[in-house]
Amino acid sequence: MSRHRLTRSAIIATVLALGIAGCGSGSGDSTSAGAAGSAISAKRCAENKAAGKITYLSGYQFQSSVSILEYIAAAKLGYFKDLCLTVDLKPGSGDTAQNTKLLAGGQATVSAISEQDLIQAQANGIDIKGISSYSNAGLDILMTNKDITDLTQLDGKVVGHKGYVPAAVEAMLVKAGVKWDSLKLVKEGYDPSVLPRKQGGLEALTGFISNEPNQLKAAGKDVTVWKPVDYKIPSSIGAMAVNPAFAKAHPHAVEDILRAALHAYAYCSSSEAHITECVGYAAKLSGPTYDKKLNATIWKTETQVVKENPTPGQPLGGIDTDNVTQLVAMLHQFKIVPSSVTAAKAEAWFDTSFVKDIYSGDKLVWPAP
């Protein structure tokens, strides 16, 4: 397994303390409010019914992240039912490698998989298909105290991580002129307060933009957040993948899964009241210790990243194939995938048609045809 493989369970579980263990029952559509087939033609409704049960596997539990909360909301608001889809929500453990295998093997139908992780999975012979992404920006960031005003000040300093330095952060540091081999890389625990305390001489700490910076801010600790996207480092956020056999057999169902999720994304982003409502759906699936305030902040932070970094030339959800090319170059730079993984080969692992077919210009088509 690559040192750059994202394993969110180890990174986030303690930090968030959501207490979601044991919440693995799928939601189905039993609690959704929609009328079956109310937003779709009879012919297409029959096609979607024929697709059978669709298993959605989240990236990490029922955290209120993009690519998770809108799928929960689509079920609870009845949007899946409106399109004659039977969707079973399952919480992922945070182990991306496991999710890719479950997706390829058919135990899951659709799952949140970053574009980078999909390329790595395919390079390892795991056949899954990328179908959407919200942005070329990512969640991985680096935090420093305010006395660091230029990344080159980190030369020779202690940099903390959660098991590895994410490729996008490493690429940012290298591009900024940091002497990578001079860094003293140390594995830290899950308490971000080690950074403002400069524990063990710590000068920088990796994290997720929607997690640790918000926790430190809530604790009154002011840190500087360095984002790879500001250095034009490729990444992705909210990316989704599908089982290729299912996509081939039921292309309209794949389109309509995305259609319902994007419709819910708009709903959950439209007001504070809707954010509270949607996070409440996730909380009900997760248990009494679910931190609604923190999860609302996660949603707001991640949707703001998407808003500030729209995918060039694409509607929300559209895949930027140029970004795939840049990701391959970055993965080659750090020897994460072999040279046999070319940009052209990687682009074929993504299908841009599903999102294109549910838009008219930049407007999502709802109801479905």
C-alpha cells in the first residue's frame, strides 16, 4: 500500500469523536418523503426499478462531508424515491483501499473515491469508474503557527503528520522551495493542539481543511493554513466512483443517482435552516454522540472550498480531464504509480458523460426526463 494512500478512519476517528460505531444499518428509502416516480417518466422509472437495490458506501461514516451529506439528504428528502431508485446507505470505515475493493467486487454500487485514489486503485488492478467530482481542490492542508510566513522557513524543522505526508502537501512544499530532505517528519497523534504548543519542537502539522483548523479556531488558537490548491497542486473533492458493470447495465440509474445527490446538495447548501435539517438527518443515522455543530461546520467549510474552486468549464460534479492528467504527473513525480499509468490510460478510467447528461448548460435537469 502506498504511503500516500488516504486512510481517513485512522486520521479522523479520534479527532471527531463522533461515536458512530454500530450505526451500520442502511437507511433504504423507508424514511424518505418522496412519492415514488413523481419526478421521472414512466419508462425511465421502470428502468431504474429494474436496476434493483443500489448500495451507496460513504467515505467516512455519516460525517457531514460533501459526497456524504447530500446522499443522506437525497434519501431522507425522497429524491431517490422520486426517481424510482432504491438506495441503501452504508457508512464506510474511512479506509479508501477497502472501499475501492468493495466497489470493484460489487458489494457497493457507488462510493466516494478521490480521483487520486481511483488512479492508484486502477494502477493496482482494481477496476472502478470515476463519474463525478466537485472541485480540483482537495481537503489536505498544512498548518503552521503565525511565526511561519514563508514555507521555506520550515527547512530543517519538525513537521508532523498522521502516518504519512499527503502527496498534495508534499508537492506544495517542494514547489514552494522547501528542502524536503531537511525536514524532520514525525508521526503525531490526533490532538491538533500539539501545534500551537510546539510540542517536541513541532513547527507544522498536516490535516484536513474542514477538521483541525476548525477545532483549533474553536479553542481560540490561531494558525496559518497552507492549501495546495493555492500552489496549483492537483487534487479533488467530493469525487464519486461506480461499479463498472452496474454503470454499463444501468447508465440511466447512475445518472439519476447523481441527479438526486446534486439536487440535495443545492437544498442542503441553500440556507442555515437547510444545513441544520440535513445535518440532523446524518445525526439520526449516527447516534446520540454525533456532534451536530462540528458537522455543520465541516459541511460549510467543504462547500465553501467547492464554491471558491469550481471545476474549470464544468457544472457542479463535472470531471476535469486536465486535472486527471496533472494528478498522474504528480503521482509519477513521487513514484506512487508506475510509468505504465499514462495520462491517456487514466482518463479512460473516468466517464464524463453521466454528469453531462443530467445538465442543460449549467442547470441541473430536474425532474428527470
